[in-house]
Amino acid sequence: MKQSKKTPIALIVLLLAASLIVPNVGGEQLEVQIATRTDLFPIPNIILPSQGFATVMLALMLAMTALSVYLTFVRNKKTPLIAVIAFSFGLIMAVLAWLFSGATMTFTTLLAGSLALAVPLIFGSLSGALSERVGIINIAIEGQLLAGAFTSALVASVTDSVLLGILAAMIAGALVASILAVFSIKYLVDQIITGVVINVLIIGLTSFLFSTLLADNISLLNQPPRFERISIPLLGQIPVIGPVLFNQTLIVYLMYLAVAGVFLALFKTRWGLRLRSVGEYPKASDTVGINVFRTRYMSVMIGGALAGLGGSFFTLGQVGAFGKEMTNGAGYIALAALIFGRWNPVYAAMAALLFGFALNLQYALQIVGSPLPSEFLLMLPYVLTVVAVAGLVGKVKGPAAAGKPYVKS
Amino acid sequence: MRLELKGITKKFGDFTANDQIDLVAESGEIHCLLGENGAGKSTLMNVLYGLYQADGGEVILDGKPTKFAGPGEAMKAGIGMVHQHFMLIPVFTVAENVILGHEPTKPLGFLDVEKARELVREISSRFGFDIDPDAVVGDLPVGVQQRVEIIKALISDAQVLIFDEPTAVLTPQETDELMEIMRQLKDEGKAIVFITHKLREVKEVADKITVIRLGKVVGQAKPSDTTEQLASMMVGREVDLSVNKDPANLGEASFQVQNLTAFSPSGNKVLDDVSFEVQRGEIFVIAGVQGNGQTELAESILGIQDKVSGSIKLEGKELLGKSVKKVLDSGVGFVPEDRTEDGLVADFTIAENLMLDRSDRPPFAKGIQLQLKNLHEFAGQKLKSFDIRARSIFSKANQLSGGNQQKVVLARELSRDLKLLIASQPTRGLDVGSIEFVHEQIVAARDSGIPVVIIATELDEATQLGDRVAVMYKGKIVGVVSPDTQREELGKLMAGISA
Ligand SMILES: Nc1ncnc2c1ncn2[C@@H]1O[C@H](COP(=O)(O)OP(=O)(O)OP(=O)(O)O)[C@@H](O)[C@H]1O
Ligand SMILES: [Mg+2]
């Protein structure tokens, strides 16, 4: 069998793009600020010659591309993941050098913001993982996020409680998931179509309620309390790591728990073993006495609850109010992260972080005033998604029974 | 324990697969169920196991009428089943597959992986299997997967055990071992229902024999009946159990394999400098215990084996390094060893499966348009000539009985213009009547003047069908002999003891 040529080709294309950028890196130097106010000890800013730094990164990318070409075409071997990661690092650094040259790049804040922005993506991809691992394709993540965002804003505003808000968001997410579950498990409707229809439905429903209900009673119905930043003592003061990981809001800490929890549950428990068996070969699960239908309903709905929780980030975390269609395609990016992460919650979370970084970069650049038009920057996360899924993921196989309804004779 | 099936009727739509069937399985007894492909044996067992719901009749356990809403309840009642089609999850390990449904756990529902491994090892050693609990099932040869199925059925300590054609994928040695295991289980007081098409096995272990045809019980037979008697009772006519063929009319050696060496993904040598030639008009049988490189040899020829070197020439053209499509297009007919995995698309109809790799050319396509009329005509013909028992050409492949699925693959591969035919265990899972037919077809292919390569694990099939018999052992061809070589001689070669 021949190795897939996708990886080296993707790398060559990206390398060419980067080599167009690097000569254009203007400005004398790039100032990188790592320290934040809460650090235990001060760290001076790093000053790099921007052109030189970009060139070094280009060289790194060139080396990785050459390695990949050599391995694929001469040795007929797979490109190791570490080479792809090194390449991506080089690419990101080169692009950063180009964009931030002459300005100060607040590196740590950039990372912390990326993590926060990745929150709904990560919760969304967990929903996808739970659903697809049990054999139900989940296009409805977008709808689940949006329902969570809307409900949490409404309930938190009325009750003035963040906790009740996220609880309501989880219920809303689970309800949306239950529509997906019933149509695909009971009525055997095509799962992709069901998912798309659900998204359209939820967008319509929330927009309608927003204009008829929330818009007129903003102070009562759409002014929820927001997540507060909670700094974890000591851990939060470690430079870089502290501000990025341990000086975040409640929902970020919940996200850590959720990623670890879903990973452990899927791969280390009886529950997860059964769930995955249903997603691979439901008939085999049936023959050992596992209730295929119940397993599917449960898993899809738990996933929906998690996505709903993630949706509350938009209203209670980021914006502070509900807005029409405010999830803005995050559900689809979460789906891409899931596939990029090969249906593994931990890898999917890492992929989502990458997308979160792209999102945040776009905000950061608008602030420093970048050489790129902002419309182009808005494309960034999506371009990254396409390149990542098409080029770098390679051949992946999802759960074998995903999308296939189970029918008993 | 005494299990009684009384008047079981099962319909699929308006088709009656089981019609008022009675059957009794008693503790300490092996009850053989015989019947043609599509007779309804698996259906009956699936009803008994709670996988299908019967349309009539009842299951009586120790005198009490029982109803199983699902396999879980059947398992709890002490029924275990080895399914004809593996109920294994390919991406799971052996241990995970074995414990699925009754997992040993630690607090909080965490899997006790060590205990799972222990269980696999314990049962393996009780029955003399050698299985790595951490191996991924999809990577294992079918013979080993079959053992995993058996371990799975035994783990829940069932009192009634159903074996649905377990020996179809086993080598003669493995079959003997399984017979031994069944006797051991019988002595432990279990009730056993055993389905097979191999009459030798029936005569060897059966205490009782029930024969069904077209969904109905046609009668009981005795283990002392002759093979011919059993065969004709099953099929409803006289069956010729030997292969009839004229002396080979040999042409030039148009298929040549030279110095073929291949490695497994983990780096083991699976083919070791294999060379042979097959002449036009010759059936060249490759015999040997499964797992000695036959699969890899067949896959190398087809072009799906990794890391191969050497040369494979058909009519002077090199096949090695070509894509599967190119290989098939150059006139290679291929019957894979795992028909459900590699031979058929389960969700496609019989008609679609019959054209599968030829959907882009006449007579099935004109430009980009499918010629459905031609296809349906063709499929109708094949259904008849291969005696595929299905309601129509629009039945889905996964609704066919095991043997009929095999016939669909054979019908497709044998009905093109071939320059070479390669078949791995072409009669696996077929009833005696169908075996007779398939053997005739293979001999006809040979007499049409093409080289034929058959991979066989059954000694009888190897010697009856072959014009020459090669024996493979540990990736090497250790001898090429004439088909009238003594059984013992062949057995020794297969065990790696060279003469
Ligand atoms: N799910 C299904 N839907 C429709 N028809 C079915 C289904 N399962 C089996 N059949 C039909 O019922 C008949 C009996 O099938 P069954 O699998 O019981 O045969 P079998 O005796 O086990 O044959 P074999 O020896 O080939 O395994 C066949 O004609 C088959 O096409
Ligand atoms: Mg059967």
C-alpha cells in the first residue's frame, strides 16, 4: 500500500504561503511580553529581531517539509505527528512575527484568551464525541450551543444566579439532543439531515424569542450575571502557566473536569466500553445483552447537556447578553475539532485550542492594527479548519456504525 | 437442563423462514442441526437466543414456557451462542470483546483490565487456546477470531450452548480441537446445539440429528447413517460427494510468482521467497494450516499487501505494485477468505453486489448511466444458475444466509472474462449440494483454459480439486506434490515436518 501523499502536499502548500509572508516581515523588532501582573517574580520582555526570527522559523518549516517528503516518497512511511506539530509551531510563530512586528505581543494574555475562547468549542466537541462514539452523527452541536446560550442568559437574568443559568443551559442542550436522538434512533431519519434541520430550527426559535421577548425587557430578561474570574492560589501565580490555566472562570475549570471525565468514562469504564461497542457494531452489543437504544439515547443526551453548558460561555462568559445567532458556527468548528482529534476527547480539546487561538488572534490583531484587513482575519479559523481537516488529519476512521440506525428483526 | 422449542414460526415479511419447528436440546447431549444454505437454521437459533422474536410457537426451559425479549434475558437464563457471523468489535482487544456485557469492574465502574485478561487466559488454558488478550481482534486471522467467539460464549457459564457453523473457518486440526471441547462441555453436563455442513463432523460428535429443509423439519437422522444418506436427506436429492474432472489439458504457464517475500506491519516475515507457476488449464491448490502465509499470498496478488517484493506475472505482465482495480481489470477473479468483510457490501442488494467492480462498463453502464435492465437480467440469471436462495435480486446481502452470501461472491467472480481465478476457501460455509455445484464451476473455469489457484485448508478438498498441491508452512512453500499423495504425507508437510 502506498502512503497517502496528503501530508507532504499540505505542508508544501503552507510552506509556500509562509515563504511569501516572511520577506514581508517589516519593522525592526518584535517585543514579546510574557509577564502578567500576578506573577510571582518579574520576567523581562523578550526582544527578537523580527526578520531573523521569521527566517529561522521558515527554516524549521522547510526542514519538516523535507522530512515529510523524504519519508513519504522515498521511505514510504508516515510523517510523524511531532514533525507536523513542529511545522505548525514554526508557521504560527512566523505569522505572529509578521503580524506583530513593531508592536508588543502580549503572549501570555493571548494564550489565556485562546483558552477561554476554546471553551464552547471543547464542550461542543465533547458532545460530538459522546454522540458519534455511540453511533449518532451529531451535526446539531451548533443548535445545542445556541440553545444553551439563550437559556442560560434568560434563566440567569431572571434568577440572578450563574449556577441556575448553567443548569438550565444543560437541560436545554439535552433537550435539543433528545430531538436528534428520537429522530435518528426511533424514526430512522437521516442523521445529517436531522442535525441540520435542528440547527435551523434553533436559530429561528432563539432569534424569534430574542426579538419578541428579550429585546423589550433587556434589564429583566437579558442582563445575566457573568462568570467571575477565580484565581487558584499559588498555581495561579506561576508565570505563563498560572494566568493561562489557573486564573480563569468557573466554566473553564468545569471544562477541565469535563474533558478528563469524558475521556476516562469513554476509555476506562464499563459504561464507555459499552457505549463504544454500540457505536462500532450495535448488533454485537445486542447479542451480549446491551440495550442499544437506551445506550444511544443516554450518551447523545449527556453530550447535549455538555454542549448546552458550553453554550452558556457565550452569554455568561464572553458577551454578557444573548444576541441573535451568536454562536456563529462554533458548533461546526467543534465538529471539525472532533474529527481532527480523531474522536478522542483529549485530542479534540487540543484541536479546539488551536482553533481558539486562531479566533483570539483575530481579536488581538484588530487591537494592534495588523497589516491584514479584518475581513480576512475573520476567515482565519475557518481556513485553518479546512486545511487541518483536509490536509493534516490523513485517513481517519470514525466509529464504524456512525450514521447507521439499528433495526431489530 | 432441558430446552424445548415447540412449533416455532418466524417470518420475514411474507417469507416464512421457520415453519412450525420442534427441537429439543438436553443436558449431556450434542444435537446436530443439518440443512441446506438458507434452510433457516441460523434464524431458528436467533429466535432461541432472543435476537429475533418468533411469530408463533414457544420456548420451554425445564418445563416452563419462557419468553426472551432480548439476548440479555437468554444469557441470564443460561444460553450462550457462537454466531455464524462474528459478533466481535474489530477495534476492541480480545479481552474487551470477551468481557463486553459482563465486565469485571473496580469501584465507580472502572474496568478491571487485569481481571479481564486473567479471564481470557484462564479459559484459553482450559481449552488449550493460545490467545493474547491484548491483541486487537481486527488484526487476528479468522480462525483465531472464531476462538475469541467461543471464549465469549463460555465466559458466562452457559448451560445451553449453540454453535452456529463454528467449524466453517477452522482448520482440520482446530476442528478436531473444537470437537474435543464440545465433548468436554457435554461431559460437564451442558446441552449443545451444533450446526455444520460437514457431515464428517456430524457423524463424529452427534448424539441426535435433526434435518431441516425450506424452514421445516424433514426428520431425524442417526449418527450411524452414511454420509450419502445424510446428504440426500438434507438436499432432497442424490448428491455426488466427490469431484468429477477429466485429466487436465495443460497449456503454457501463464501465471508466475517469483521470489515473493512480504513482511507484516510489525516486521515479521510472512512470505518467504515464494515461487511457483500455474499452467493454463490447471488447478493449483495451496494447502496448509491457516495462518501460514496464504492470506498474505492472496492479498499480495490482489495488491493489498504491504511491503512485498518479488514478481507476480500474469501472461507476461507484472501485477505487483498495481492497484487493486488494475489487477481486477487485468482479468483476475478473486474470492476472498472473509466474504462479509471483503467480498460483499452488506447494505447493497444482490444485484448491486453482483456488478460491484464492473459498475462502470458495459453491459452494466453506458457512459455514466447504469443499464439497470441489463443488470437485473444478469442478476436474475445468476440467482437461478447459482441457486442463490433469496426472495429476489433486490434482497440485501445482509439478509442472506451465510452460504448464499458466499454464492453471490462466487457468481460475481466467476461470471467475468477471467485470465486467472484465485479463490480462498471457495466452499466455506456451503452445503453439500452447493459444494458440488461450486466444484463443477471451478473445474469448468479450469477447463476453459485459465490457471486456477485455490487456497484450501480442507485436505479432502485440496486433493480432490487440485491437479497439483502445494503445501505452505511458515510463509514458505515446503513441497509441491501430486494430489494422490497419502494423507499422512500431506499432514506431515503441513505440520512442517519435511519428508
Ligand atoms: N433479516 C432477514 N430479513 C429477511 N430475510 C432473512 C433475514 N434473515 C434471514 N432471512 C432469510 O431467511 C432464510 C433462512 O436464513 P438462515 O440464515 O436462517 O439460513 P441458514 O439455514 O442458517 O443457512 P446457512 O447454512 O447458509 O447459514 C434465508 O432465505 C434468508 O434469506
Ligand atoms: Mg446460518
